[in-house]
Amino acid sequence: MPPIQLQRVSALILLVCLSACSGGDSAGASASGSEESKSQLKAREATRVRVSKVEQREMVRRLETTTVVESDKEIRLFPRVAGTVQSLHAEEGDRVELGALLAQLDDRDARAKLAEAQVAMREAQDNARKLQLGIDEAQARVRSTQLSMEQKGREYERNARAEGVVSELALDQLRLARDTALGDHESAKLALERAKLEANAARTAEERAKLALERAQLELSWTSVTAPFSGVIANRTVKAGDAVSSAAPLFVLTDPTSLRAVFYRPQRELSFFQGDGKALAAIELSARAEALPKAQFVGRVQLVSPSIDAQSGNFRVTVRLEPRTSEDARTPLLPGMLVRLSIVNERHPQALVVEKRALRREGDLSLLFVADQGVARRVEVREGFSEDLVVEVIPLEGSRLAAGDSVVVVGNRDLEDGMALELESSVQR
């Protein structure tokens, strides 16, 4: 091909390529513009959400726990003395009254000791009476010697004043008689003091004998195992003829009419159970037993431990349980039953309540969105009391929320304040 023609063909090919490139750029620009338009259109579309109404009703602070029912009066009865069981007078399930005989131990040795103590007591009493007679005799002797001493003294004084009438020998005899009477009187007084001391010792011996008698009577009473209060025999561990001692119990006695429940709570809840008697009485407590699903029971806080267990960090609460109605009393709680306790210790009667799924949490902040005339309005709140599916919300300062407002419960994850909303449905709980 001639050079001139070759140049023309090359120029033609170059023009075609340039034209093709120019057309491809225009097509790309056109496609980009279409995508941008679609994105802007999509941004202008409303977000579809589901809403529910804000309710205003009472919310309570409720604590729940499980524990085992126990009797306020439940003891194991041990014999006070070792011995052999002679007879049994109560069986498991029997209701017994205060002082009822439950078991009798062999008491022959105790009765012999009692009889010996009774004899010693009679001897001490007889000796005390004998020595009391000695006191009476010594007092009579003192009175007699005093009269003789006074008489001898008067005779001596009378004859001593009559000088020359009575000889010196006679006067000396009168003086001797006076002094002898004085000595007899002093001896009588000493005898009286001795008799009183002996009588005091006899009274002491009598008191000692009386104490020994009471001890023997007490030891005899220990051979009879009796009920310290009215209740039901929950367990019997011996049979007639067994040798027993104070190391092992014979019976377990319980009072099923006086029931309580003991549970433990973490120390952060201690403030819920503090206060005077009126504050504790205001705590509402209910209980249900798994074994009695239809019966309901109420309780009141009886005791709150003033100390915290160092190992667990918990404190102890004791509550008294009673049937709610007479119908519930027909199926009473029994010691050992497992119960679930529900404790209400604070109420908010006019709380604003929303479904829990309406809340969105961003760090420490809780918020929700209100559908306000088709637009999302962000409301920051503080959470209060909660139940299974709902929670109390308290608007923070600067936020508005009222009963009847529609809050977004579905579709609120990516919402922003001011976004347009399309309500899917209005769900009333």
C-alpha cells in the first residue's frame, strides 16, 4: 500500500478509537448519576417501625428468692440421764401437749436415792427441832440464874450495910453466894450462845438435806422425757429396751403452727430491710410452695441480722409465714417445704412504663424514640423498677415523655433524632 493511503487508514482508525473512548466515559457518567439519584431517593423514604403506647401505672420493687420452711419451735429431745428406755408413750405424727410424757426410763435407782434423801431430810429436821429445845432450855436457865444472881446480890448489899449485925464470916459467905450466882448466870448465857450456834448448824444441815432431796427429785424427774411445748412428734429414734444417754436424741418435736422462713440477701440490699418496726411492717411479702400450688401465704419480717457474713457477704432475714385465707389454711405449710418468696418493699404508683425492647442503650445512657407526628424524637431516660417485659422509665432533664406517647419498639436500632417514620402498626399491650 502507498504511504499516503497508509497514513489515511491510520488516521481513520485513531478517530474511531477516540470516538469509542468518548462514548464509554459518557455511559459511565450516566450510570453514576443514576445510582446517586437512587441513593437520594432511598434516603428520603420513611423508616418502617412498630410502636406501643406509654402506660402510667404502679410499679414495685420486687425481690424474689427460694428457701425452706422451718418451725420456729423445733427441738431434739435428749435424755438428761443415762438409762434404759422402759416404755414409750408417743409415736411419729402424734400431737402432744405441754408436759406430756413421751418416754419413761428405768427409775429404780433414782427412786432409791430419793428415798435416802427423804430420810436424811427427816433426820436433819428432827435434829433441828431437838436443838431448838436446847435453846429454850438454855434461855430458861439464863432466866433462873439471873433471878438467883439478883437475889444473892440484894442479900449481900442489905447485910453489908448493916455493920455489926452480921459477922464477917457470914458476910463472906453471902459475898461468895453472890459471886457464885453471877458465875452461874454467865455460864448459862454461854450455854445459850452455844445452843444457838448448834441450832444454826442444824438449820444449815437441814437446808443441805433439803437441797439433796430436791436434787434427788430432779434426777427422778429426768427419767421421764416430757414435751417442753405443744407440738407434733416429727421423729422417734429409740424403742423400748434401748440403752440411751445424753449424747443421742430420743425425739424431734416441732410446732407446725409457728412457721418461719430464713433467707439470705446480698449486702447491697441491706437498705431495703432497714428501719423501725413500722418500716419493716410495710414490706409486703408473699410465699408459694411448690407442693401446694393453689395455696398462698403471707409473711412479715420478724428479724434482720445486724451483721454481714464475712465469707459470703450476705445478711440473714427471718420472716413469719401464715395462710392468706381460711381456705389456704386447709392445706398448711409443713416444715421442710420449699417455698418461693416474693418481697415488695417500695411502690411507684404513677410510673411511666414501656416495653423493655423500646430501650436502646449507648454505654451508660438509656434512650428511646417517640413517634411524634411521623418523626422520631429522641428521649433520654433513667430506668426504674422492672418486671418481666416492661420497665419504668424516668425522663432526664430536658426530655419529654407522657402517658399515651407512642414509643418505637421494633426498628429503633438505627434510628436518629428527626428521622421520618412509617408506623407498621400500633400495638396495645
